[in-house]
Amino acid sequence: MGWVANAFTWWNGATWGTSIVTRRFGNEVGRDDAGNIYYQDKKRPSRRWVIYNGNNDGSLVPPDWQLWLRGTIED
């Protein structure tokens, strides 16, 4: 069920659709020690998101990246 899970289940990480949309509309801003990748929308920089390395668990995002995702800090 490996490729099926990757194609359709968001709780196991990013789906193929998420990966395609991210590459097309987002610019990579950085990565954290856990391997999560952070993106910013090319047209609307206030829109930000993270692609998790593994299961989607927001509690594993470091505090500095949490502030960036929420727009509290710019860098």
C-alpha cells in the first residue's frame, strides 16, 4: 500500500498533489533539524506552509518556525 498511501493519504505525509502544488506555487524558505521544509507563496508572501518529514505533527515544529508560519516574524 506504499504508493497508494502516498497518493491519497495526507496523514502519512505530503500527498503527490501537495508536492506538485508546492513546487509550482511555493518558494522553499528553509529546513529545520527534523527535516521539515518550509515554503512561502510566490504571489502572496503572507501565505506560508510546511511539508513535514514523516507524519503530520505540528507539535514537532520548532518555536522559531512556528512564529514564522504565523507571520509574527519575517526571518
